[in-house]
Amino acid sequence: MKKKFFALTLVLFSPLAMAHPGEHHMGWLAGIAHLLSEPDHLAMLLLAVVVGAYGALALRRRARVNKRRQ
Ligand SMILES: [Zn+2]
């Protein structure tokens, strides 16, 4: 139930989230340059990398514990 509420909240309020005013409709190269040059996008990228690395470490730790139990 908690997960469904969280997912519904994300779906309902995600259109309200705006990194910054302005257009994002540009060519793919300019789009990548924009994503790598704006501090707000870089912060979200850094957050995704940190969360992904933490998740990978947690999975690796869990696999190591499961291997010891066998
Ligand atoms: Zn942007």
C-alpha cells in the first residue's frame, strides 16, 4: 500500500517539478551539453550515481552474506 501511494504521488506531482525555466527541446548533442553544464541537472546526475553505487554495494554485500550461508 505504501509503495502504491508513493508511486501515485510521484505520478501526480512529477509534472510540477521543473529544474529551471526554459526550453529543453534541442538537438541531442546540445541536450547532452545542457545536461552536463547546468548545476541542477548535474546535482540530479550525482544523486543518481550515488544511489546506484549504494544499491550496487548493498546487493554485493547481500550476495556475499548469502554465499557464506551456503
Ligand atoms: Zn535543463
